[in-house]
Amino acid sequence: MRSASAPSSSRWVRHDRAHRAHARRCRMTATEPRRAAPAAASGQPVWITELPADEVAAFAAAAPDGPLTGVRFGIKDNLDLAGHPTTAACPGLADSIAATSAVAVQRLVDAGAVPVGKTNMDQFATGLVGTRSPHGACHSVHSPQHVSGGSSSGSAVAVASGQVPLALGTDTAGSGRVPAAFNGIVGIKPTRGLISTRGLLPACRSLDCVTTFSRTVAEGVAALAVVAEPDPGDPWSRPAPPNPAPGVAARMRVVAVPDGDLDLDPVHRAAWEAALRRLDTVAAHVVPVDVTAFLATARLLYGGPWLAERWAAFGAYLSAPGVDPTVRAVVTPGRDVPGPEVFRGLDQLAGLRRRTEAVWPDVDALMLPVTPGHPTLAEVAADPVGVNSRLGTYTNFVNLLDLCAVAVPAGTRPDGLPFGVQFVAPAFADRPLLDLAAAWCGEPVAASSPAAGTSLVAIVGAHLSGMPLNPQLVQLGGLLHARARTAPGYRLYRLPGPGVARPGLVFTGDGPTTGIALEVWQMPHQAVGRLLDTVPPPLCLGTVRLDDGTSVTGFLAGEHGVRDAVDVTAAGGWRAACG
């Protein structure tokens, strides 16, 4: 079987005390006399394999004193657990016993967590509905008529119904987010490769991610801290950078939303409009953006050559007993995808990626609904492929574009069903993205303050992320702290002179009430002086007041220094004016 033991875990991120305390308050100990509720008790086929009570007790007794000691968890049945079959909901694989546990599973065990069983799923992780399983279809814990979402259906329902506080799932097209949204819980889809996929029966190996389901962001973060560790045995594993990735702010304050109409069912639309109003209370700035290229990317997943990768991953199993006919019908065409089509699809994806990259320099995250609607079991039965495909409208693009995401509860629809939104951000923006998600959920978020020996510096011109002089800041040890705007009253000018265009930021008192867009960088003290040496007059260091009422050091020009300059204030920021 595809599995290997894992090295002992270390921390992906050091949690602040608030995160740790909140996670501890939410724990369910493994020493409780009962085990995970059986499927009959819950009325749903949540579990494919339930561990015997004595095996759960043995795990609990052997659990080390770690950050997750006593936390019971479920495992999606495409992840290996030593001594048990990994079937991916295909009965024909029931004799395939894992010799060792998947790396992610083993790391949880090494941190003291206690496995209680393998959960139901859309077969071979091919589906977003939760109905493509010979073990039966799960439904939303809020409605027996509505689907649970998939493919990680059992994992999400196990958490949402209180059977376990934590479960592992996977996400290739949205399977770690759709069932979270449909059951009112948190689904974390990390950056590809951040969690090892060794010991996972793949669906689409280059896109697969191991995910977590939990009731709170803090519980998911605690699990992610344990499992997100490089794995030399996984060729798709990659370490998180020691510092935030270029262009990723430590504090996410600017959130993008679609600038046009979305394909949403009426009751979903009402909940989405409420979520947009709520976002104004969470984000400092909400920016409308064009999401056309993101949605076009989503259509590539099943309309492009990635079906061939699914066939390569598990096509040999599609002749086994108990294969779901819809899964077979969806994946079999991948067998006949010609080589040139693969490269044509990769080229198309590269073009779409370049178009989407234009969104990220000015925003921290993108908020979208997780799905266009919440179908019933009857609707899926009537059109199993069409309904499933529509569910991926806002999720399919995330792994193709190498982004991270988290699905969080966003209230209820007018009919009482849960509604979920997702926050999406560039690769390796996981840490600040989860802080944003925690803020959305009303959970504690540690204040972000500059490290000792550093200062916060406001940047308004060619040193902005992605602009010509930004490498100077990075080479000097600078880190992007936050995207922000000035307080009202500032004006921005383009100064005359040769070479790279230079900005002149001046407080005149009559500037726009919306302020001027800028970035706040954390710089070592000595680096600020070195940066000043590269900035000629009429620019000098001064105090810049920000939109949140704080003040930081920044480069300013006196009014006398902009007499011959071009006023570009109307653009709202340097990138829009001169980028």
C-alpha cells in the first residue's frame, strides 16, 4: 500500500497563546468511555471502517504528551492507517491493508491525537456531492434532503455532528471546502505540498492536498501546525519559506470580492449579500476585482487534460468490483487524452495564471462563496454530473493556480441551511490567511507588532511589491507587514527626473478622504538608514498617518519639492498611476 512512517513532527508555526488556549478549550479527550458514534446512531453512513474500542483505547494509552494529546480524529478513507484497508470507498480494494500510516496521519498520532476510524467519501475522491459511494450517501447535518458535499463527506459530517472534533480530508477540486460549507464547519486547504501526501491514494497527484475539518479555526491551526512539515519521501512536498513569501503581508487587511454578478441560487445570493456586508466589519478595505480568469481556470479541471492525470492515478482500479458508474464515466475519458492536449492545457493554464496574478499585488485575499447553491439528493440523482460540475465553479481553480484557501461558516440562508464563504490567497500565505479566517469567525487573533530591532516604514512608490525597486527592500531584510492607505489629506505626485519614476507624498490637508494606497514594511533599523541613502531630495523621512489611526515612518516630500511634479492623486496609488 502507498504509505510510509513519518518522522517526528515539529512546528509549522508557533501559535500565539490565544490560539493554543482556544484549541485546548475545544478538545474532546480520547479517554471518554464511548467511541465515535456508529453510523446507525447518527443515521448516516459516516464511517467505512470503525476502529474497535480496544484499539482506540490502545492509541489513547500510548498517546504521547503533545499538542494534540487526547484529540480524537477521523481519517478519510483514501489516507492510510496502519493495519487497516484503504479503499477510497471502493469495495474491491478492501483487501489492500496499509503496512504503515500516511505521513499526515502518523504526525497527528505522534502529537498525541487518537484515530477512531476511516470515513466515507465520494469514490476515488471524484466528486463534490458526497453521494458517489457504495456505502451510501451522507447528507448535510442540517437537512436530510440536502447533500453533505464531497468528496470528504464522512469527515465533514463526523466533525459537524460532534462525533470527533477533528478529521482529515483531501482537496483536489474543493473537497476540503464544499462539505465544510454545507455542514457549517471550518475546512482548511493549505498550500500544495505543505502537508505530505505520502500514504494517500491519489486522485490527481499534482493537485492533491491533505486538509483538515474542525469546528473552529484554532483547532484546524493546531492540527496544521503538526502535519505541515516537509517530507523528503514525497516528491510533491515543499517547505514553507522561513519568512512570508514575497508579496504576502503578515496582516491581511485588504480583501477582494468579485466585481460582477455571480451564478448563485436565490437563497444563496441572499446569504452572499449578507456576507459582503459583514466583510466590511472584518476587512479594513474591500476591493472589487475581475474574477473572470479564475473562473475560466476552474473550467479546465474537468474540461482539460487533468482527467488524464486522474486516469493515471487510479484508472487501473476502475474495473474493480463496486466502482461507482458515475465515477467510471467521468474518469474513463482521461485514458484517451492525447499528449498534445496535455501540453495545450498546460499552456492555457499558464496564460490564465498570468492573468490572475494581476489581482494579488494590491490585495491580501479574495473572498468568494464556496458554491453557487446547495443541491438536494434528488437533484444530484437526476443530474449527477451537471449538478456536481456546478458545485466546483468557485473551488476548482484554487489548486490549479497554486493558491491556499479556507472555508468558514458565514451564517445561514433564508431557508435555514448553513452558508459558507472561502478566503483564498497566494501560495504560502497560509498563516496570515488563517488569522483573517479567525477574525471572521470572531476567534482570538494575536496582535502583530514589529520584531525587536525593526521599524515599520510606509512605502508608496517603486519599492512596492512587484515593482522595479522592491528587490532593494527584500535584500535589506524587509518583510511586508500590511497593505494600507494613508489617512485623509495626502496627495501623491510623480516627481520629475530621469530613471525610475519617483513618488512624492505630501500632506496638504485637501487630499482625498479615501487616502493613498501604500504598503507598510518591517525593516531592520540599520536598513532604514541604508534605504535613505538611496533616496535623493526632495524626499526625506517623516511621519505618515495611516487609515487605522496609527503613524509610521515614511518618505515624504515638502510642498516646495513638488512644484514641477505631476499630481497623480486621482489614481489612488502609485501602482495605478505609474505601474
